[in-house]
Amino acid sequence: MNFYDRDFLNQHCQSILAFYDPRVDDPSGGFFHNYYDNGDVFDPGFRQLVSSTRLVVNYALAGLHFDLEDYRIRARRGLDYVEQVHWREEEGLYAWTLRDHEPEDLTQQAYGYAFVLLAYSACLKAGVIDSADALHRTYDLLEQRFWQADQGLFADELSAEGILSDYRGQNANMHLCEAMIAAFEASGDSRFLERAKTLANNIAFRQADLTDGLIWEHYTTDFGIDWDYNKDDPKHLYRPWGFQPGHQTEWTKLLLMLHRHDPQPRYIDRAKSLFDRAWQTSWDTEHGGLVYGFDPHGQWCDDDKYFWVQAESFAAAALLLQATQDEHYRDCYQQLWQYSWEHFVDHDYGAWFRVLYRNNRKVSNEKSAAGAKCDYHTLCACLEVLRVIEKS
């Protein structure tokens, strides 16, 4: 099968959305986040900011791509929930998690704000909203609450009482880079592009150069390397120990997206290096797919297979093919898709499974879960490849 095909990718986007369409709307407000493989909803009252905003992104971008007003309306409804329920006007805070529409955790996460910014960007681009004011408000909150000017990067976590955690990491900065690119593309305001470039320079170059050109996850307060953070927890949902192959390839994608707007050979060189080393270290020649994590010596520390790692990596391979014209990356793209088609895509009920053991046996029957998966990675990866194909 030719996975690098416009019709295939459009059909696959539609099949992902078809899993969520009949069951995603909660009549009492917002979206349901938790689904078993067959689509049955579990834990219906639990919500998390990242899934709430990512579902807005899904429907806004799908509404734009397929020119479907129903999807734009759904995105607007989801955005209303973010603005009226996750956002707590009295405290001036976003609820990180909700239970039955009431705040459960008011910890402020820069990672969550990244997806608030991304949701507003997608909605502006799709015509769901008509003003960039919300982008600028979110940017200003990020500056006030998380920006570390001396390091040129964002901190991660602020308690509800306003106490900044000592933890520093690359993941929030990576997704903030993604959101800043999207905000620039939606608004045309160069402030967002400049901030994206700063984040990319300081993580994918300065910080990566501290760890032999690969991107480590965890840092001390002054952004020194923290080799031991979560060393006993390589499967942590947001802060796993080890080098993450999926984050090397996700930065590949972001560097090449920046290259579109600010062509620089070094973006291509570093993108190639990150992808190639992740592939060489993490591709499972026996069972297929990219494993989740490897240690500083290149030994796997988590050999599970995650859906988002494969999706971000095939998008990165397509962008590398476009940037370099090296057919090796078409081969990588095809291998990733062939593996995913055989093992991750649910051909019975739709969408993708979330996580598999190394031998490709399912870990659980939970297809999607709050904060862990809503097929944002898979849908947006397909849309990114379609963008590449349109420009080829």
C-alpha cells in the first residue's frame, strides 16, 4: 500500500474522526475523554486540560481541512468549555483536571498552556474565532508565570498558591515551540515566530549539545542536566527517564516547520541528526516500530511501543523527504506506516490503539484516556504530511 498518498491520508483522517464523532460530545458540557477500544465511554466525568484543548485542535483543523461547518461548531463548543469551565475566572487559573465539571487540580502547567495557545491558534486559522486577542492573552500569561529570561526557556509547574516548582524540562518547551509556530501561522505576528526560534535554539541546539547532540528530558533549575530525575520511572506519562526517540523526531518535525519560515541549513542538519540517531537506536528490527526510551548508553530502558512515537516519526520522515529529497526517508516513512497499519490502527472500530508491548500485544483495552490520548498526534501527523504532499 502507498501510504504517501493524498487519498489514503484523507480517508485515514476521516476514519480517525469517525471513531470520536458519534460519542465525543457530553450533553452536559465539553468532550468525553476516556474510551475503550469499542468506543464505550468510561470515567465520563474526568477531564484534563490537555485532552480538552487537543480535541478542540482536532476539530478546528479538521473543519478547516475538510471545510465542514459541523466540525467548526464542535471546536467552538469545546473552546467554550475550556474558557468557561477549565478557566476559573475568580482564581485566574486553569483547572488542570476536572471531575464532573468542578476543579480537582489547580496546578498550573506550562505544558497545558501550550495546548491552550495551540487551540486558540487552530481556531483562528479555521475561522472558529476571528481575533488573535486570546493568543496574546495566553502568551502574556506564559510570560508572567513561566518565562525564565536568563535561560530563554519556560519553567514547568506553578502551584495554585503561586509557588514555582524547581523542575525544568524540555517537553513543555517543545510543545510551546509547536504552539508558537501555530500562533505565528494563524496570526502572522512575528513575535510568536521569534519565540519559537528561541525555544528551538535553546533546546534542540544549546541543551542538546550538552548531551552529545540528543535531547535529554530533565533539567535542574538552571537548566543543567539532571541525569537522575525519574530514573526509577522510565514509563512516567509526562516525565519519563531516558532519551525519548519520539521527542527526537518531534523536534525534527518542529525544526523543519521553522525552516519553512526561516530557512537555515542548520535546522536541516540537526533535524537529520536527531531523526537518524533515534531511528538507529530505537527501531525494533525484530518486531517493528520505534521503542519508547533508551538510556545514555543507547540501551533500551522502555521497549513498549507508543502510538504517538510512530505518528510523530512518520510526519518527521515526510518533512525530511521534502527538505532533503533523500529517498531513505521515504523508506522510513513507509516502514513506520506499514508497522502502524498492521499493529496500531484499529481496523474494527477506528482510530489507533494507545500503547503496545514490544511484541505488539495490547497493554490494555483503553484506546484513549484523559491526558494520554485523543488521536491528536495521529490526526495532526496526517494533516502535516498532507501539507507536505500539497507542496511537493
